[in-house]
Amino acid sequence: MSWREGQVPADRSRGTGCAGLGPKVAPGRLGVGLGVGLAVALGLSACGGETRRVAVYPETSSGARLNLSPALVTQVTLPDNFVLRPDEFAGVVADPARQLIYVGNRAGSLMALRMDDGSQVWEVSFPGAISSEGLIAEDGALLLLGTDNGDLVAFDLETRKPRWSYETQGMIRNLPVVVEGVVYTVNSRDQVFALDLRSGSWRWQYDQPYPTDFTVHGHAGISYLPPQGSDEAAGTVFTGFSNGKVAAIGATSGEALWLVSVAPPDGGDFADADGTPLVDPERGEVVVAGQNTGVYGLALADGSQQWFHPVRGAGSVVRGPRGLMAFSSALEGVFVLEHGGRVRWRKQTNPGFVSAPLVVGDIAFVTHAEDGLLAYDIETSEYLGGLDFGSGMSGPPAHDPVFGRFYTVSNRGALIVFRMAES
């Protein structure tokens, strides 16, 4: 395992629009806004003479409550012309205290860029592709992120070296959870780990049998429920597995408190429970999804079914305003549910991977592997706008509430940053 800090290769331009790399967007107001029917000309003339116009908002639309002003576009992955359909799954992490943003890529590079202009501060090479979302922990000292090699890395942001690295047998692509000095994470081999935050030492491990049937690419993340009464000594972690099981695991013991299946009763392929559980302590429920069945509301106490909505290919269900819940399906589009599984609305999308929604105020953002960034009004289902950067987006969108910025990465490796302002 090797770690290397270095400079960007000389041919990797930043925000210049040269050699097929991401162009810098001229200042101005764009499209998700009232009565705006604008498009942004992204100058790619230095890359074969092409000028691509990106339609950000339909000209016939009546508008939205959100304006996105372009801050910058810059390349974070060297273009690979030999890959027909590349994917970038890593999320962007904002560090307002240092005024930096961190982003990894499929080449195994972790980069720190200045928020104001996207210029690179440093770059470190990891021993595996970075396809995970990262988490800043320990009062801003550490960046926790996983690799496709199966390593969970605690990266020291001052020394720019790993403080520790824990090796597992499967890819780590989900956000870890940190509670009282313990890191909880899960990998693609259906293994759950509790590690010491300071040292990376092993606390406990929980495994489910890894299935040999076809499963969907991906894995559920971890959710945490704090102790709910004085008699409880510790909280509970929840996750799902490739065999369709969902587990509530004691955060201290590592033992399953209950285990239920959301797979089809007769089994078969694509039985995965790939959505990160949504914990709702006020209603005493945890909301989970089965790839081949649908979305379930389960009782926190024992996992018993409270309600069910049938849908194919559902991913993580996320919390919205006023008790609403949102999720995406690669097969059936974007959904918003009310309590009890009642459908508030559904919007069909084109075939292709769709990220879990990111809800900011009353706007639900998703990224689409073919169509790029899409935005909907979470109450009414109104399509508020989109950004097709030419290669789609597979990584999760990210929002920085401190500086009011929004981040996405295209599958061709362009980091796109917007300023956000409600109107």
C-alpha cells in the first residue's frame, strides 16, 4: 500500500476549457429561477472547436424558487478517451473552516481545491479508486473516506497523510457514521465494522452471508439511532444487505437486535436491500427499501412491518420537509411519499442510474447517469431545471449550507460548483 503526495500533471488544466477539460463558466445568473429561459455557453472551442450550450431551465417554464449562479467548472479527472462510459461515484466534501473542497476520483487521487477559484492546494494518491462520500470528523482534523480497494482511511488534513487505514474485503462507497469516538462503516461484502476513531482499531464486526445470485451494484449505508430511554446503555445502527435482510445492531455489542427480510418470499436475483435506512424516532419507524419489492416502514422496536409501497429498484429514502420522504428508482423515476407510504407524486425519468435525492429546502436534486442534474419541487413535483453536461452524473450531489454552494461531478470528471440563493 503506497501513499503519494504530488502535483497535478502539467497537462491537467484547471478551469481553462483546454484539451477537453472542464471550462470555467462566466459569471452570471442561470436558469433555475423565475421566468428565466437561459442557457450557458460553455466554451469548448479550444477542444476541437465545439461550443456546447447547456440548457439549465426550460424556456417555457414558469420558474422556481431557487437561483443557481455559476461559480466555477474545473476538471478533477484526466479525460480517458478509451473509456466509452466512465463513471465518477465520489462525492464532494466542503470544508468551510479551511475554505477548501475535497474530491476524489476513479484514478485514486484526492484533491483539495480552493472554494473561491477551484485552484489546487494539494493532491494525494490513494492505493485504489475513490468512489465514496467523505466525512469530516474529530473537530475538522480528519477526513474519513473509503476506497474501492476496501480501505477505510482516516486522512489527517494537516499532515496530508493517513492517520490510519483499515483494510476490508469489499468496496467502501458509503458515508461512515461517527458517534462518541467510534466509526461505523459497511462494505460491499455485507460486513459491518465498528472502529476506534483515534486509532482505527477493531471494536466489533457483523456479517451477513454474501449471496451468489445477481445483485445490484451498490450497498446500503449505515444509520444510527441514539439511546431512546434511560434503560438503554447504547444506541442502535441499521443497515441492509445484498441478501435482502435489514438489521438493527447494538452499537456497543455488535449483535443483531432484530433481522428481517425485504426480499421476495421466493428469493431470486436482485433481492438487495441497498437503500440506507431512514430512521424516524418520532414515529417509531425505520424506512428501508428492497430492490425487487418496494419501500417498507418497519417498527424500530422489532422490525415488524407497519406499511409497504411496491416499487422496483428503489434506493435510499431521504427525509424531506413536513414529513415527506423522497427516493429514486432507476426503473420507475423519482418519488415523494407521505407518511404511511402514500404517494404524493412520481416523476418518470429516462433509464439509467439515479442518485438518492438531496433535499435542500423545498427542492429535491438528483443526479442521473445519462441526463445529469435534475431538480424538482418536493411538494408539487414541478420540474425546476436540469444540467446536462454531456456525460451524465453518477456521484451524489452535495450542498454546503455555510457558503450556500452546491456541487456535482460529471462522469467525465468535471467538478461543477454553483452558488445558491432563494428568490
